[in-house]
Amino acid sequence: MITIRAETSKDIAAIRHVVEMAFGQTSEARLVEALREADALITSLVAVEEEQIIGHIAFSATVIESLHATVNAAALAPLAVLPTHQCRGIGSDLVRRGIDHCRRAGYRALLVLGEPAFYQRFGFIKASLHGIRCPFDVPDEAFMAAELFPGALAGHSGPVKYRPEFDLVSG
């Protein structure tokens, strides 16, 4: 049985291992640690099976700098599941729980850079369809947004301002 819960301080080394194994590099794990150290995580959830952490997801605050207003959004990054446990719905469970947490916390929208076929099932669409621009050089279809409340992004086009910790991955 798999349990989804908030991370604890005892989970940090295991989270790093999961993220490094999932991505095959260290930059995403360094991002999680930097966001944690900056107290910038909205939520950080782990998937546990038989007392082993097999998945992790993090959300941090970001803003969309619209001409008329600033929209508080949450950045989903990263989502990681051990390669030996992928394609079992663990990542989807983590995403759903994280979305629920962000909605309850009052965030209006979510942003993600990822695989469209995976994230579209959670309501993500190309951010460019809302006029939202990514500050990183990425394919248009991979940068996506989802409204947590109907109409949350209506009339709010503009660039996204990520936390400086994201430079660890994009730079």
C-alpha cells in the first residue's frame, strides 16, 4: 500500500535520492533543497511504500506579472518517482494531492514545465494560450498552466517570475 504524506526532516536524504534517480542528475535535487532552505515550499509531499520513499513532489510560490495585476500561482517542480516504481499511478496521486493542497491554500493557478501528455489530465494547457510567458528557453507546449478556480487566469497574461532558486535548474 502506498501512502502520500507531507515530508518530514527525516525524509530529506531519501527525497534527494528519489529526485536524483528520477532525473539522472543533481540539479532538481539541489532545487528542492534550496527551496526548502529558503522556506519557499508551499507543500512537499512524499509517496511511501513499506517505509521507503518512492516518490516526491514540490510546489513553491511564483507570480504571473500581468499588466493589470499580479497573480499568485504555484510552481509544480519537481515531480519525481523512482524509475522502478514509475507507471503505477504514484506520480498522478502526488499531483492530485498537491493540487488539492494548493487550492486549499488559496493559490489561483499552477504552472509546470513538463510532459504535456501527462499533465493535461490534470487540467494543464499551454500557458501561452493564456498569454503567460516562461522566463526560460523551453518548448511552448512544455510550459503549461492550470486554473485552480474558474477564470483565475482570465485577462492575466504576462511573464512568470520564478524564485531565484530555479536558476539552479535553468541556468
